[in-house]
Amino acid sequence: MSIEVSASQALAAKALDYRAVRQDMISSNIANADTPYYRPRDIRFEDALAAESAKILNQGTQKLQMAQTNEAHLPLADEKSSSRAKTFFRDGHMARNDGNSVDLDVETTEMSKNSIMFNALIGAMKKNSGIYKSVIDASSKIS
């Protein structure tokens, strides 16, 4: 049983999930570096985390709603309501003769940045739980 003390704890857990997904995507890009016509993929981490933050912290976004003038019209799909991160193709690099556009320098750099952020999140979560443990230990000694 876990006790949720703040909403930031849930947000940090979701950020870890998105970082893990991003790590898997980057690994997949590196593994397919020699696959013909492969295009590297990535996720929009910041957009996904901002949407999750608004949902967890109950911050409503003021958005202009589209009018549906006829009942036969299809309803507008709300992309922000989906908890899945949006993927995109990272095609900013020149494709080789076989059509593959994976740049190993970019992929390894992105993997390093993602690993550093993942480890920083783990460290912050450990420090946060350590603070609560020390408060509980200190309160048990006051009798």
C-alpha cells in the first residue's frame, strides 16, 4: 500500500514511464540503423508530460470548442484526452542511399540525455521518500 502525499509524486511516476518508452524507441532506432527505408521515431515527451500534468494537477485548459452544426457530423476527436504519448518521425537528417535516415550520433546523444533525465527523476523520487521516512522516524522518537 502506498501513500500519496503530493500530486507531484504521480507526475514523476508518469514522467518515468514516458522516459522508459522514449528509451525503448531510441534503442529501436539504433537497432534498425541498417534497415533499408527505416525512419527514426521519437515521442513528444514535453507535450505528453504537460497534458498529464494538467490532468493530475486538475488544471483545466481554456480551449475554444468547435461547434457541431449537424448531428450527422462526426464528433471531433480529442487528442489531449488520450494518455498515450504522440510519436513522430525524426527526419531532419539526410537519408542514405538505402533510404535509412538514422543518424547514430543523434540517437546516442538523445539516449544519453534521456538516461540522465531518467536517473535524475529516480534520484528526486528517492530523496522525496527519504524526507518522509526521516520525518516518520523523528516523530516516533518524540514520546
